[in-house]
Amino acid sequence: MKAVVNAPICPLMSQPRPDCERADEALYGMGVEVLEETTPDFWRVRTHYRYEGYAPVSCLVIGDQAVEEWAALPKKVVLHKNCCDVQASPKVQAWALTSLPMGAVVAVTEGPETDPESRKPTGWQAVSLPDGQKGYVRSSYLDAYYDAPLDLPEAELRQRLCDTAKLYARTHYRWGGKSPAGIDCSGLVSMAYLLNGILIYRDAKLVEGFPIHAIDPAEMKPADLMFFPGHVAMYLGEQKYIHSTGKAGSDGVVINSLDPAAPDYRPDLPEKLTGAGSWF
């Protein structure tokens, strides 16, 4: 059985209860596979990037038919704001049906709204939600949704991945998080890749069967990944890297340097580098 996430952020817990470690988060509009109807409140699910956890049943629209209908609709993703409201009508004074984080997915079944008299775009996009509701989002908040890797020259794609990771700047650290409401190290790098159509492993390690392969750290280029014990970062080039860290004083997404002479050098990480990985 399959389901669609119908909550802005659906926590995937490590156990079928709320008072335990958060393993991951699934964002609005993402599809999941139901593996086990574990308790009345929490079901074990697997995401489309093959990660598992226990989702609150209240966060899901359940049923293969609903998922198939949702999957058939053209999509866009919230990308240009940390979060956005889905309004009941195309005006800022309207009631918000829900508020979605960056990375959430909506269906687009109509063109942008136009003024009936001037026929010029109003700046609003009509959207459909997994539970069947219709709403409106500012067109400028949305961007293309990719379910396959972007076909771009390597240098351009590497830069896009780095730029996507930087969208999460100033986000606080949240264990298991992957949105601007809070994000962890592997959430950051996996979302940067996911938003460009590339599925990588969600945790801070190389795993066989996923597309990140080991490389010599001396050969790292922008968008390659740096692995430390229990931690992962994205290399930006010129000795810089971006990561989400729970270290006191950083407390979230920051850019640090590998250069000991740089003011943003963090001495405890370079000496612990265990390896590097690349999709390219």
C-alpha cells in the first residue's frame, strides 16, 4: 500500500511513538510506501529514496489509487522561499489552507492566474494538494520539480548543487531534519541533490547501491561530499565546505574552511576526514 504526505513536515520516527529519536522527515507531497500498519497512530513507511521510519498516520493520505492520481499530476516544488502559504483564493488577505516548507511538492493543473480584464498574469499559481483541496501560491515561490537528474554540463550541475545547499543558510540544526525549519548534516546534502533530481543515501556514509562513489579527497570538486565520523559536508571549492552542525557556536548550516589560515577554519574536522564521495 502507498500513501502521500499531507502535512508540511511529516516526522519519520525511529520507533512507533512520538517520544523517540527522529530518523528523518518526509515533506509535503512526497510519496511513501507503507511497510507495516504498526500501531493505530504510527505506520512504518519507506520513502522514494529508500529510507524507512515510522510516520504519524495523521500525516498521510493513504491508498494506492490516491497515490497514482497524485503521481500522474504535473508538479512544482517550493524553492524560492523558506516557507510559503497556500491561500484559499489568489490574494494575500485570503485564508491559508496550509503553510509549506522549501522542498514541499504541489501539483500544478492549471496555468498561472491572469486578470480577466487585462489578461496579464496576477502572480498567482493555482495548485492542487494531495487531499484534493485547491489553493493558490505565488508563482515566484515555485520552481521545476525534478524526478531525474538534470541534464546539464558537469560544471553547471555542480554549481547548481552548491547553490541549492546554500539556500539553507542560517537554518538551525535539527537531528533528522531536512527543511528550513531545521536540518541535519545528511539532510542538507541529500536535499541539495534531491531538489536537482538526484537520489543519494540520506545518512552520513557511503552505501552500496546509491550513486555516490568514493574518490580521493585530493581530487574533490564542488558538490562532492566530505565524510567524517557521523558527519557529512558538501565541498564548495577553494577550500570551503558547507554543512549543518550541532556544534555549539555554529548550531546549524554554516560554511567553514579547510585552510588553517582562514578565519572560518574549524580545526576539529579536517583531521577527522575519513573520505570523500562524488556522484560525477
